[in-house]
Amino acid sequence: EKVPSNVRKKWLSEPSFLASCKAEKGIVYTFDFYQHLFDPVEFSLKLGFKKIQLANFLSGQPIQVMAVDTASGEYIWNFEVWHRSLCEG
């Protein structure tokens, strides 16, 4: 079930919720979240002081969104984000 970002932010700011969360030893966790910067409708990064059209830098290639199990090297998920601006030109 999809949880809106404002709800996730509220949950993660609650000490009682965080107390129920745990991380396992021996597992590498890497997270990069740019949803506050990425505009999928315009296919741009909005940095506050500048908006960057991503198609200008990707040479027609889509954005890759993926997760990999580092122990096995297998993809947990791997998909591409396409936008019509990648095909124009």
C-alpha cells in the first residue's frame, strides 16, 4: 500500500514508531531519496534556485531505479523511468 510522503515523514518523526524499527548487523543499507527534487511530469530536477531538464543530459537514456542484493548481486527490482522528452529531438 502506498503511503503519502507527509504521512511517512510524520511516522519517522515519532520516537515511538522509530523504537519499533531495527537494522540487522552484516547488512549494508544504502538509501538515496530525491523525490523532493525530481519532477516526473516535467522530467526535471528542481533545486530551488534552478530547474534542470534531465533529457538534456541523458542522451536519450531513461533514469534507472533499482535495488540490488549485495550478497548475491541479484536485482530486487530494476525499472526504467521514461519521458517523452527523451524521444524527441
